[in-house]
Amino acid sequence: MFYYLPLYIFDSFSLSNLLGCAIIVLIGYFIYKFNIYPLYLSPLCKIPGPPVKNFFYGNVRVFEDSELGERLVNWEKQYGSLFRIHGFLNRTFIVTTDPKVVQNIMTTHAYDYRKSRQLPQLTDTIGEGLLLAEGNVHHRQRKMMNPAFSFANTKEIVPIVVRISHQLKEIIMNQIGDKKEERITINSLISKATLDIIGLVGFNYELNSLTTKSELAEAYDEITNTNKSYWDVLIILLSGYFPFVRKIPITSNIRFMNAIKTVGKISENLVKERKNKIAKGELKGNDLLTLIIKLNEDLSKDEKMTDDEIKYQIMTFLAAGHHTTSQSLSWSLYFLSKHPEIQDRLREELVQAFPDPNFQTTFDEIEHLKYLDSVIKEILRFIPPVSLLSRISTKDEVVNGYFIPKGSMFGISINTIHHKSSTWGEDANEFNPSRWLDPEIKSKVTNYTYLPFNTGQRSCIGIKLAIAEFKIILAVLIRNFIFKEVEGHKITTVYGVVTRPVPDIDLFVSKIGV
Ligand code: HEM
């Protein structure tokens, strides 16, 4: 009798019925997985959080959302330092600003949390370099590369940063020419300057993107494209779940993949070129790549990085090392133009320290400028370039009384932590560099209340380089120009991989003393 069962089924169900059933089962599975389970059945539902209003987007877009920062700050006030939000397809994020939880995730048990691969375009852009490596691989790579980012090496690269900063200054001077002032789009100029700097300090490679058309600068313009359409964002979000979506041959995907190929090709050539120099005994220089290759030479076979690993580090440094710094610099000029009194005070300090507008400086000289230091600390507090860090747990755990199953996603909201009035006072939402001169506020600053570069094992390896570069470029620009707001030019803050202004920032720029 059982022998006849399959035929019996085919008799009574036509193929279209079967297909219909399969579609219903699939839709049922989809609704269960992306709606019923995360919103009603998951143990994470016990954690408080805002109601979900959108079937697809949950309560935040998490990526490319212009209101994310403000909403997270408000939810933290309402639900406390550990709360639940839902992103695309109702993915649950446990958002935390609790210093103890942050410490546990970032320091005490850092390797028990892995990075999210929800943004495959990030993996495509930087490869499996230090930023994305996990566990022992990360530990080995980091240990090996730390010496290349030491204070001593950072001091050595200061003259390069000064040279490019003055080159940027000259370009702006020329754009202003004899005019009283000129409206200038600052982001793209600064981004080229920081790309040129990472090219030189990273690989002793003259990208010259400030002065010539650069293939690499164009590739990054494409990758970090600021004019993303609704469909571009949807493709990015969907590719987090279904990676093949990135491979569909539509214009935005093709342009993105071509840009990625350019970055990969240039990085590969840099490794080859350096290897040739080693073969000829010509390996000289104190750029990061040379230092890393030298350090690699001395390692045992098990510890050595492969050529591909070195290529991924180049891709990582290029991406991680230029966009963050350039966006922060652009935001600085924007807020300094909104607060002319702060800009004037900073300029006063700079003119006094550097009477010559074409000044050359050392690391120590620039480090001693207190107000410049306060302005930079404040911009990194007020608008941290990396506003949200995500981590996925690899073990079941109980956090603040809630059971959190392994595989859960934590979002450490740096931006929210940086706007807590309990740390920063009632004016936490104001841009006020002077707070950094207040001993009471300074006493509340710890690795877990202020973390623009993250903290612990996965903190930014380029922090010293980033701060030196940030200070020098800002010092050269503010020492030589006055930046003024363009009335009616409205800027929105968009929280992507890096927090960026949309549209690009236009400012009126005039020369000092003209
Ligand atoms: C204002 C500038 C910068 C900011 C705000 C910044 C911020 C950050 C943050 C928050 C992280 C941690 C990411 C995570 O835990 O998921 C990070 C990691 C990293 N950053 Fe930066 N960064 C900046 C500049 C640079 C520069 C100039 C470099 C130069 C190469 C660099 C290279 C890296 C690398 C390689 C990592 C991965 C470190 C690891 O996982 O061990 N960053 N950065």
C-alpha cells in the first residue's frame, strides 16, 4: 500500500498545487523567521525597547539612517543602558551604553564576540585584514603590526603630513585666487589629502590624488558614494542576508565591483613591487608596508603573514585610514564655521604657536596645543566617525539579568555613549570644546565613556597616526583660512559605516588677513 503513496499524492495534487503549497510554506517560514520569532518568541523580547512599526525595516534602518543618532539617544533615556531595537528584516540588536557591558565585550572577553558580516561590501572593500580578522588570526596579526604604529614611527611621518597639508592649503589658495571668498566643497578635497597621506605613510606611494586624476581616489568615491538611492541601500541591506544580491549585474553593482577590483589590483601591485625590492636588497623606508614586511621577515614560518594577508592589510589601511579622518576633518570645519567664536579662539592659539603661515611642525609641538586638542576631542565626541560597533556573541550568557543566546547581535552605540548627560553634563548635545578643559568632566572620561577609537584588543591601531594627521591638517587650514557657513545649505547626518554629511559640505573660505 505504501508503495503506491507517492503516485497517490501526484494524483490528487497537481504540480501547480504542489508549487502553491511550497510557496505558502516559504512565506510562512519567512513570516516566522523575520517577524513572529524576533518580535514575539525570542528570549531577547524580554529586553525593553521601542515598538516596531515597519514590517521590513523594524524600528531603524541601522544603516544609512539619518535619524538613527537622535533616536538612539532618546531610546536610551526611555529604556535605559541596555535595550532592544529591530533593524532590517527585524534583526534584533541589543543596544548597550552600559560601561560594564562595553568593558566585557570589548576588553574582558573581546575574543568571545565576533564582528558582524552584515555588510558584505565592507569585506569586499578591505578583505580579511586586521579589521575583520578574528580570534588567533587577529591576535597574531595585531601583535606583529603594533610596532609599526608606535609613537616613534608616528613621529617620523609628521613631515609627510605637513607637506600634504600645505599642498592642500595651496590648492585652496588657488581656488580663492584674488576673490574675497570662495564657496568650496571641502569633503572631496580633504578626502584626497588624507588618501595621499595614507598612500605615503602606508606604502611610500605617491597617489597624487590632490593634484591629478587618481584611479584609486575615483574607486573610493564610488565605494563611499554619498548619493545612494533607495535601491542602492536596499541592495546593501539585502546582500547582508543573500550575498548573491551584490553579484546581480545591475549598474550600481557593476560600478561597485569595478571599484573593488581597482583597489585590489593596486594593493596587489604594491606587495609585488615591495617583494621585488626585497629580492634586489633595496628595501628601505619607514612606511607601514616596509615596516610590516621587515617585521614579517623575522617571524617563524607559522607566524608569517602570507602575501594575500599583506595585501588585505594594505586594503584595510587604505579604507580605514583615510575616510574616517577625512570625514572628521570635514565635520570639524563645518562645526567651526557654525561657531565662529570657537574658530577664532583656535586660530589665536595657532597664530601664536606658528607665526609663519607656512609653518613646519613636529609631533611634540602640535601635541602641546591645548585648545586644538580640545577641539579634536570634542568633534570625535560630538560626531564620532564610527557611531555604532556591532558584535555577535559566540556563547550563551546572562547580561544585566537577561538571557542572551549565542549568535545575538550587540550594538555598542558610541554616539549615544558620547551624548549621555550623566557623563557630559546638561550641554551634552552642544559642540563645546571647552568642556575638555574642565577637570570635573575630564575626571568622568574613561575608556568606556569616551571611545571614538574603540577600546581593548580591537581598538584602532592607527589612533596615533590619525590624531597627528587630524591636528596637523586642521592647524594648517585654520591658521591660513576663515571658514564660514553657507546660509541655507542644509546638512543631514547619515549614519553609515562612517558618519557622513549629506550632501557634501560647502563652506565660504577666505584667506587670513585679506
Ligand atoms: C579619525 C580617525 C579614525 C577613527 C575615528 C577610527 C576609528 C576606529 C574604530 C572605532 C575602530 C574599531 C572598529 C571595530 O572595533 O569594529 C578602528 C579600527 C581600526 N582602525 Fe581606525 N580610526 C581612525 C583612523 C585610522 C587610521 C589613520 C588608520 C591607519 C591605518 C586606522 C586603521 C584601523 C585598523 C587597521 C583597525 C582595526 C584594528 C583591529 O581590529 O585590531 N584607523 N578604527
